Amino acid sequence: MLSRTAENLFWLARYVERAEYLARTIDATLRVTALPAAYIGKTNEWDSALLTAGVGAAFYDHYEEANERNVVEYLSFSSENPSSIKNCIEAARLNSRSVRTALTSEMWDTINSSWIELQAVWNKGPANREELAKFLRFVQETSLRFDGSAYRTMLRNDAYWFSRLGVHLERADNTARILDVKYHMLLPEEEHVGGPLDYYQWTSILRSVSATTAYHWVYRETLKPWLIADLLILNDTLPRSLASCYSNLVRNLDQIGVAYGRQGAAQRHARGIRNRLEHSHMDDIFQHGVHEFIQEFLADNSRLGEIVAKQYLM
């Protein structure tokens, strides 16, 4: 496969996954801010949404205050934000047009019809919270349709494997950022772990990764921070956990290596991260520091993206 084709497939999948993540982040933040002030306390949940999206600094170049209207606009529709939902869907369509012959008709129809609806229905943004909820559902359903179409209709060849690399690299980055914001930045010093604010913030995090039901199936307990961290970091049965993402990354990179007749730095780096996750325990992670662990993971994950690009996409 041409490196340009592989790059387009890789980034197509990343943009779709990123759009869904942003929609989930906004939806979870809306749920928390709808709670009574006694539960929310003094925190600005919209600031936390910006931090989890990785655009905290860039946002204030264009807006003075992180409120619902400004943050929703910036994360969803702003042309100034390269990673806004609108820009992600437009970039996904641009990439899909470049590799139209490598996609199945179902995958192309999903991206193209979603782009058309974005232009026709959502071009001016939602007028109220009800319309915003519909828009967020539209984005999540687009991602689910695209992912389902890829899983059910693509040949298991290098086109599929490069697409999956994009999905799981992006997903791992998103899950890690959610956890980092929670542990390092979100809970005010005067609040205590286990309090009302803490409980609703953890609930919002589980909603962001669609893991609320999964948590209760696995642990059968009330929400506890160390169990939620265990679920999102080390439990490879949860599709959005770091362990699950790296199991898939290693598998797909190995399949590419077999197909191309050689292994390389990308395979070795991914295996190193997976092995570290497999041999980690939550007690050790908490003792070392969750923030430090996640910052190291984010750097390694970003490094893997660079290695994949150098090895296959250039």
C-alpha cells in the first residue's frame, strides 16, 4: 500500500474517533453542570472539558471566559480550533475522498452523508440545549456507524489494520487525558475524595468513555476512584481502556509486520508499552503517582504515533 493511502486511512479513523470523544465530553459536562450548585461546588466543569480535549491554552486566545456557550462553540463548530467536531468531520471526509477506492461503500456513505447533514442541518450550530443534545447524538451515531461498517465490511488487510491503528492510538490518548484531568486538576483542594462533587465527576468520566454499566458489571460496588482507574487503565476487557487499546495496537502492528515481511521500531515500542501495562498494578501506580504514570503514557503514546508515521506513512 502507498504510504499516502495508509496515512489517509490512519487519520480518517483518528478524526472520526476524536469527534465522538469530543461529543461525549460535552455531553458528560452538560450532565454535571445540570446538577444543583451544592453538588457542583466551585469548580468550572467547562474548564475541565477544555483540559480533557487538550485545548485549554488555545481556547483563551479566542475567548475570555470558559462558559457553556463559548466552550460548546469552540469544541463543536469553531473554525479556529483544528480539532473541533466540525473540522474533524470535514477532515475525515477529505481523507475519505482521497482513499475512496480503499473504503467500502458503507464506510463512504457514512462519512459523506454525515458531512452533508453537518452542512445542511448543523452549519449554524444548535439553537438550544435540546438541539445540542440531538447534535451530540448525531456525532456519536456517525462514529458508531463508521466503526461498525469498518468492522463488518472491510477486508482484513493493511487498509483495515492502518485504520484500526488510528482508532486505538486516538482512543488511548483520549482515555488517558480524561484520567489525568480528574486526578491532577479537577477536584478542588477543599473537596474530599468520596464527596458529592467527587462522585458526580467520576460518573461523568465513566459516561465519557461509555463505561458506567461496565463498571458495575465488573466490580459490583459503588463508585470508587481506584477501581475506576483500574478499569480505565488495566482492564483489557473494556474497549476504551489503555490496556485494551494497546492489545489491539500490538495485534494490528504485528499483522502489518507479517504482511510486509518485517518488524520495526513501531512494533517494539508498542510491545514495550503493552508489557508495562500488563505488569502494572494499581497500588504501584498510585504510589508512583497517577499523574506521573499518565504523563509518561501520553508521551509514549505520542511517540508511537511518530514512529508509525516515520516507519509507514512517509
